[in-house]
Amino acid sequence: MTQRLLKPKIILLVGMMGVGKTSLGRIIARRLELPFLDSDKEIETMTGFTISDLFARYGEREFRSGEERVMARLLNGKPCVLSSGGGAFLSEKTRKLASEKAVSIWIKADSDIISGRTEGRTHRPLVPAADNKKIIERLVQECYPIYATADITIPSYDEHPSKTAIRLLKALEDCQIISPYQGTRKKK
């Protein structure tokens, strides 16, 4: 049996690149029978450029300005599960709108997990493959205090996303955002 939203809110997944927001978002959306949106994919579709290309062409400041506009449009939309880009929640405007329109969930992973998941990937504009670990540790120091203002924090371990999804769904149940699960969960 699927679960359903009890409040007309957007479920906003926030956190660093590589923590599993997209994988989790797809699982949660399927379980709740909600649309799944990814803000980075929305930006790429809208502009015709990859996120890396946009950073290279216009710089981070201009990218963030456009990202704020896309996040505002998405947060003012219908209930869905929304995976945000790693920097989207750092915007004060986005956080303010999210507090009104969404339940924000920080997917928190330690720097070793993030580094392992992003190592060698070239589509991450803020984390060049050569300095992966060092840059991620700096970003963790800068971003985690802001991510910590999210409504819910869910740890992301080195495990299958379905296990993290179970913890996330339970947290949404506990906050009375979704209906309690009526089926039987497999014991692991």
C-alpha cells in the first residue's frame, strides 16, 4: 500500500552533491505517488546547457541567481518530491520560501562518503576531480551549518538508497506529513 501526503507540501531534499538526493527522491516519489523533480535537470532543460557549462559560461554568481528563480517556480508548484542542487538551499530566499511551501529534508553524509561517490566525476562544477577530498571538506564546513536549518535531517550511510528511504519515510510519518505505512515492511 502506498502512503500519501497529509499536508499539501513539497518534499524538498537538500544537501551536498553525492549524498543520494536524486536516488532517494525517485524512491520517495514512487512510494507517495507524487511527481519527482530535480532542480538541476529543470535548469538544464530550461537553458539547454549542463550545470558545468552554465558555471563556466556565466560564473557561480549568475548561476545562483537563475537557480533561485527556478527554485521559486518549483516551490510555488504542486506537491512533489523535489531534489535540489547542492547550493540551492544556501540561498536565504530559497530557504524562506521552502519554510512556507515545503518540508525540507537534509540528506547528511560525511565527507568520506561524498568524496567516494563523486570521485572522478567531471560534471560537478565545484569539485574538480583532482582536489575532490580537500574541496568537499571545505564545502562541508561552509554548508553544513546552513543545511542544519532544514526541518528534518536524515543520515546517508554507505548503504542502498532504499534503506535511507525507509528512515526518511518514517521521519515524515513521525512529523505527520505522510500517512502511516499500512503494509508490512521487510525486516532486515
